[in-house]
Amino acid sequence: MPSPPSPFASTYAQARELFSRTAQAAGGHLTAISHPLPGPTGESLAIDLALLGPDDAHTVVVCLSGVHGAEGFAGSGAQVAWLQHHAGGSLPDGVSMLFVHGVNPWGFAHGLRGTEDNIDINRNWLDHTQPHPQNPLYAEIHPHLCPPDMSRASVEKMLMAGGRFVERHGQWALEDAISRGQYTHPDGYHFGGTSLAWSTRELQKVVRERLATARRVAYVDFHSGPVGNGETIFLCFSDEESVSRTRAAQWWGEDALAAQTVEKQWGSQRPTRSGIVFWGLEKMLEGQADVAGAVVEFCSARARSEARYIMRIPMLERWLRFVGGLDAPEAPGYLMEIRDTYAPRRADWERRVAAGAIDVLDKTLAGAAAWAHES
Ligand SMILES: [Zn+2]
């Protein structure tokens, strides 16, 4: 039997095609939610759904990719790797799997992390009619993170300002202010939006329409970007003492979820968060279904010791969006750097991510099977 093609794609259109073909071969039922905008080469954009198993199962494994657009190259490869591995197999009784491919298809196709509105989907799932979570320190650092160009002089200036901020508030406060989510600067970093993004609205519809009979939801949301070579980091957003947290630890091991492990892998104490998809899903399904699971990060970025590379990748994205434009002469090089950070085209990295994805989803499915039989 010929070996299956590499699960990793070069372009968004290829990723979609590969996902659809593989999901179909694995017995999946496919549907697509069309995005209103075209991709960079005129290709159509969509969130693709593949359901394996019955559409009225009480226990559903929900697996997402591309919540952060460009990270979809890793997440799509991870989904396809498991689907190739599963082809011909069957699911445990009472369990179905819903794959959601390319949650932020505009960002995925353009090779950027945010949406068409520069929104971070994993900070956007909130009731926007209510006052937004505060992030008062963000306004202080924002102007320094928005240089007019990416020259060494501009970056040095940013680092000086960052140093002064750290003297005043500490190192963790800097990371936290930048990444926890902010709702005041639409041209800034980790902007959570002031209304629901297209992707969040469509995800909510998916929950309403496709998880209507679910009583137990196992959540696996594939991301990439931390420093490393294909290792997995589990970011669990359930309360430490909760049943959901205990359940996730049963699936993936207490050690993998322990704060000590995660902080060592992540490189610092985890920042605060607001508006994340996991909490949104949990809240939406409150009283109907229990939700357990995690964001699973695949390490993908090269370690760089020089301070001037800190923030380089998010700054490149911001520069492309708000300063130079996606048709600037620098754009192809910058986009290649961003791509290389989230999903490097290296066989050893792709092998590790594929193996990690199969391990994570096999364990989740085994956990879901046991969960389905709990009374
Ligand atoms: Zn991410």
C-alpha cells in the first residue's frame, strides 16, 4: 500500500483540499461555511467541518485548527495526520468527532495570526454589550510596539522603552499587558475586538447546530508558536480544582498539565487571559454539556538569544497590516519568516507534530469513550 501523502500543506488551498480528502476517506461527513472575503490569490475561504460518527452522539470530541490563522499550517497538519492514522478504523460507541478546520480562514490563507479585522479569536468570545475586561498597562506600552519600520534603530528604541516599562512594572507585567487581550487598540496586539468576529459568530452557530445533543464535549484546540521542535504544551483553562481539570489530567497525564511543567515549557508564568474560545464554549453549553480539554501548542519557533528578535514576529504582522501593506516589497520575506515561526517546513518537525497529534487525539478519544460510559 502506498504511504499517505505528507499531512502538511504549503498553502491554505492545499491544506483545505488535503483535509477534505482525508476526512472523507476516514468516513467523515463534510460541510463548509463560506467566508465573505477571498484569499490572497482569489481562492475561496471557509471553515471546513468534518463529522466522524453519528450526528446525535452525547459525547463529542471537538478538534479545532487555525483559530490563529497562520498556526493553521501546524493544526491542519495535525488534524490530517490523525485522520490518515484513523482511516479504516471505527469510533467507540456513543462518541463522535467534529473537526473544525481553519477557524480563522482569512488569517490562515494570508499567513497571518489575526483575522481580517486584526482580531485575536482567542480573546474575542465575550458579551461585547458588557464593559470589556481592563488591560490598563497596554496603553502605556502600545505606542512603543508600533515602530514605523523594522530597522535596527527602531527596534533598539522599542527595547529601551520595554526596559523602562519592566523597571516600573516587572517583566511578567510586560508579557501580560501585551498578550492577555486588549479591547482599546484595534491596530494593536492581541486585540479582542469590540464585537464578535465572523469566525466567532460562525463557531457559535456550529455549537448551537452541531452540538445540540451533546452532553460531554472533549475539546482539543491545536496551536503553534512557542520555542522548540514539535513538542506539545497543554494549556488547560479549567479551574485547578474542577472536575474538568481532573478529567483532562486523566487523559493526558497530571504532569503534562501541571503548572510547573507548563511554565517551564512556556518560558514564564502564564499570562492572564480573557475572551478565550474554551470559556466561551463552556459558558454556552452550561447546563447542557460538560466541557473538558485544552489548547494544545506545538512548539515551532527557533530559539533566538538576541533581544532584538523579541516581538519580531507579531511586529512583522502588524507592520504588514498597518504600515507597509501586504503588497510591500518586504512582504514575501516577512511572511516567510512568520510561516517559518509557526510551521517550519522541516521533515523532522512535521514528523514530531504528526506523532504528537496522533498521541493527543488517541488519548482524548480513549478518554471520551470512558466518559461516555459514566452515568
Ligand atoms: Zn495560537
